[in-house]
Amino acid sequence: MEKNGPVRSRGLAKIQMPGHHSSEVCHDDSTPPVRAQTIEELHSLQKKKSAPTTPIRGTLGAFASISEEDRYQQQLQSISASLASLTRETGPKLLRGDPAARSGESPRVSTNVGNQSYTPSLSLSLAVSDSSLKFTHVLYNLSPAELYEQAIKYEKGSFITWTGALATLSGAKTGRAPRDKRVVKEKTSEDELWWGKGSPNIEMDEQTFLVNRERAVDYLNSLDKVYVNDQFLNWDPEYRLKVRIVSARAYHSLFMHNMCIRPTPEELENFGTPDFTIYNAGQFPCNRYTHYMTSSTSIDLNLGRREMVILGTQYAGEMKKGLFSVMHYLMPQRRVLSLHSGCNVGKDGDVALFFGLSGTGKTTLSTDHNRYLIGDDEHCWSENGVSNIEGGCYAKCIDLSEEKEPDIWNAIKFGTVLENVVFDEHTREVDYSDKSVTENTRAAYPIEYIPNAKIPCVGPHPKNVILLACDAFGVLPPVSKLSLAQTMYHFISGYTALVAGTEEGVKEPQATFSACFGAAFIMLHPTKYAAMLAEKMQDHGATGWLVNTGWSGGSYGSGNRIKLAYTRKIIDAIHSGTLLEATYTKTEVFGLEIPTDIEGVPSEILNPINTWSDQDAYKDTLLKLGGLFKKNFEVFLNYKIGEDNKLTEEILAAGPVFGIEICD
Ligand SMILES: Nc1ncnc2c1ncn2[C@@H]1O[C@H](COP(=O)(O)OP(=O)(O)OP(=O)(O)O)[C@@H](O)[C@H]1O
Ligand SMILES: O=C([O-])CC(=O)C(=O)O
Ligand SMILES: [Ca+2]
Ligand SMILES: [Mn+2]
């Protein structure tokens, strides 16, 4: 710089006049001028038409022969039919594009369509409402960049973080609301569903569903614009589901763009009618005068209509987990097992499933630098092997560190939705330790943001089935090998114990039992899923493991959470097959087989009894937890699991056994 720059002592360089040294001067017209007369024209040059608004030439899909305009009309009519009120017989008039975009292509309008899917029992007059006089703009399958612009322009609390992620707020709700999730008791599904004590399916009637649906649809139609996502669930094409999500926020559209499977332009052209539709009117509450409503939030699932309505919560996880519930109903009908599990596969094709309740490590442990990620949360196990239901991951971010979870850390970049995190107002650097908004901070990113994701997200039959429990009592061993009956016992129990609340001071661990490690999402009786899992594990020779990712050396308050590095070593030994070959001893009460040695893990922590300084406290706590397991399992005692009575008896015998002296 100093050497070649102007000599300072001579002051500023003289401005050279054109013409004096014409050959050396760089004129600003040395490149041809832009071919635009106006600024609007210039802007129109900036963007070129692209899929999905441009038909794909040369494909021989079902719609290949129809004109672009016809296909366009079909798409808009399909969306208009989705948004049709059930009482006014016509859907809204739709326009595609942002209402704020002043110039550009001329708006394309849908023709009004009748509501073909519903025959009103009363003969309703063709009533006209104000919303039928206006246009609703549809923002259809926007790209992440477009959704960023929408969010930043229109949604308060949307910011770009230092690494390019979209930080957003989910509003008053920062987690799911299971007590507000209702399922319609209707003739096509009611006999199969699990109702009553312990079931997550809180019933509602069809009429009330229609009231809430109408409330959501009217709200959405009253807006200037709605976002529509047409996407897929399940990477196995044989068991794929087409889903449509209608929402009012760019945040929701980007979240689902990341979490569902993104269709190719060709697939989108041939999308047709969705198999399932979500109406997300989360900003708008339900009406407490409506029958069944006990709060201003209601998440309503109607399996007969294949629709879900969301009122009164903007937490995006409701959509993801709502669709998961749908899969928990549809898949078993087709003899496919749906699973609340993570899944990865080694270089030799050995697949592992990771079951566990929220916060036990499915995402953390299935995201493994040495293995290919199939998915972090929702899978199917069919006769074809395993397949991920989703197209993205939803990772907890609290206390996230680059060192411990590099792959998740690096996935938080442009395109990723970062929910409820706190960041520096100037640098936009995220403080992952900050719980000011919530402890449940989350990142939703497309699965291909994990460098070793296995695309398509499918794999062969599992070799290992790992049950994760975060035992805040600190009495379960860091790892145990399970018999098939024990695997079923622990799968049906679905135990974890996290520490409730974030207040200061020591808290009692709270035992949670959630059947199939996901009682909030299952739709049939837990024994139906358990029987399918037992059959599949038996047929394919899979080994079950119980891994405690929780406390060691004492309960919460006196002990510590097991180091993630140790848990990873344990998981490595399961994957490599070396743990199967280890020497085992059996524990008291739970009768768990525990290894004496694992490479990279201090042997003394493998049996929890060694890590407690107060042996009496250990025994008391162990018996207490055993008692909680026993009590929880009582409701399952009267059920037969699968066709095989022998298996049922074995499972019942695989729980904790009391009355035996614990010897040191
Ligand atoms: N030994 C350990 N093993 C696993 N995770 C640990 C361990 N110690 C601490 N953790 C932390 O526990 C959390 C596990 O959360 P994770 O996102 O994996 O839960 P999840 O099972 O995927 O839950 P959800 O179904 O809600 O997504 C992470 O924040 C991780 O850093
Ligand atoms: O659904 C959510 O909000 C988070 C999640 O994965 C779970 O709770 O299992
Ligand atoms: Ca997860
Ligand atoms: Mn989950």
C-alpha cells in the first residue's frame, strides 16, 4: 500500500480531466449501459423467472401437457378449496405474490371455486361476506431468502444473527401445549384410537372441530396474505404423505420448509391435492365460549377430514409434532412402525435408533461426526428398513457449544430458524446460555446442513436400539444391555427424570413416564407399537440398550450430569460391536446387565453404586425409582402384547424386582 500508493507529501492526486490522457482513464461507460429506461425496469432485470412459477419443460408428468396458465389456475383453485369456508360455499379469491410488491408481473387471480369437499346438512344460502369481496394473496412455497425478507419486514422480533440464521420469537408459548391438543371422535378412527386414562387424545366432537376450523379459516382469509407450503413427509416413497400448511407467518413457513421434505420443482408441479392440511391461525385465540375449550389455545386433529387446526399458539413445534401424531395413526394401519427416535448409520451400514423423551439426547447423539445422520426425531420402520419422516432437525440450543456439538453449531447459519434465543443487539452474536425468553431455545435447519447427513434419509433394518433416559435420580447405570423383554418393558415405561423448573436451588427430580418415549404423540394403545417393535427387533436381530444420559455420583444437586464425552464413548462402543463382547454383571432391583469396561470411560462410573458417597442414600433412591416404575406399569398389566402370551409374561417379569438384599 505504502509503496504503490500516492506519495503523501504531494497531497491529493489531481483529478484528471477526460480527454487529456484518454488511453489511461477509466470511463464509467467502459461497459455497455444497462438496458433500462426507468428504475422499475432496472429492478425487473434483476430477477429472472424461476421454478416453481415456471413450468418444467421436457418432463412427462401428469400435467406436462397442460399450459402454464392452466396449471397455475389448478394450484390456486386447490389452495382456494383448502381455504374455503364450510358455510359460504366458495373459497376466497386468491392472488399470488406479496401484496406490497407494487410492480413486476401482473397479478394472476384465481377463479372462485365451489367447496367440493363438503355437503352442508342444512341448505345454506350462498352467503357473501366481506372476505369474499377481497383478495387473499398467497405466498406459495417461498424460498428461505424470500421468507427472510418477509419475516424481517413484517414480523417484529425477526433478526439476522451473526452467522446468518433467522432469529425469531414464538410469542407467549415457547413449548408445546399437550393439554390443549384435542382429537375428534369420529367414525373413521374412533374405534382404533386410544382414549381415556393415560391417553394423549383428549376428545372433542366434530361440530366443535368445525367451529374452530371456521374460526381459523376466517382469520386466515381476513389477512392480506397467507403462506402456503406444499411438502412431503417420509423419505420412503412407498409411505410418503403430501402435506399442506397454511399459515400467517413467514416464521411458520420457513420452519416447515426446513422440517418437512422439500419437493423438487417437478414434484411440486405434480403435487395435486394434499393428503393432510394444517390451518395454523396461531396468532388468533380460540373462543372460550366454544364447547371443550379450557384455555385460549387449541390444537385440533381431525383424522377423518385429515385436517389440523391451530389456534392460540405460535410455537412452531405444534405443527411438527401434530403431523407426527398423524403418522402415528396412518403408518401402523399399513404395518409400519412410527417412532419418536433419532437414527444414524455407520459406514458399514449398521443402523442405530435412539429413543428418548425430550432433552435426553436423541438429536445430540444421533448427530455424530463419525456416522451418517438419517434423522434426529421421527422415523418409520417398515419392511423396507428405516426412513426419516422429516426433512430437517430441531435441536435444543440451550448451552450449545461449538466444542461439544460442532455439527449442530455449524448448522446454525443462513436458512436456519433460531427460536427464542438472546443475542447481542449490535453484533448479533447469540448467547446460548441465556434463558431470558425460555430454556427451550431451538434451531430448525434442513437435514443437509449436517455435513454427513444420509440423503435420501433411509437405511436398512436397525442393529441397535438405544433407549435414552436422563435419570436425574442418578441410579441407572450409564449403559446396560437389555434382553428383548427388558427392551419392551423400558419402551412401554418410557422413563426419564429431568429437573423441573429453572429456579435457583436444589429441586427434587421429577420422574416422567411417557409410553413409547412419546405418549404425547401416539394415537393407538402403547402395546400396539410395542408389539410391532418386539416383532421387528426379533426378526432383524436388533440388540436393545439402556443409556442414562443423566446423573452420576448422586441425584441432581449432589451428583453431576454424565459427561457428554463419556456418553459418546459408550455409544461408540455400542456401534462398533465391542460392547456386545464385554463382560457383564447384573444390578440389583432393575436386573440390568452392566459392562465392567469400556474404552475411554472410567470403569468406576459404570456401576452407579460406586459413584455415590452415601450408600444408604443410593439404595433408598434406587428402591424409590423402582417403586415408581412398578406403579407406572400397573395400568399395562391387563394388556396382552402381540400375539404371543409368553412375551407378555416375560415383559411383565422384566421390570424391577424387590425384596432382595442389596449387597455392596
Ligand atoms: N451425557 C449427555 N448425553 C446427551 N446429552 C447431554 C449429555 N449431557 C448434556 N447433554 C445435553 O442434553 C441435551 C439433549 O438434548 P437433545 O436436543 O439431544 O434432546 P432430544 O432427545 O433430541 O429432545 P427433543 O425430542 O425435545 O428434540 C443437549 O442440550 C445436550 O447438550
Ligand atoms: O416438539 C417439540 O417441541 C420438541 C420435541 O422434539 C419434543 O418435545 O419431543
Ligand atoms: Ca431433538
Ligand atoms: Mn422430539
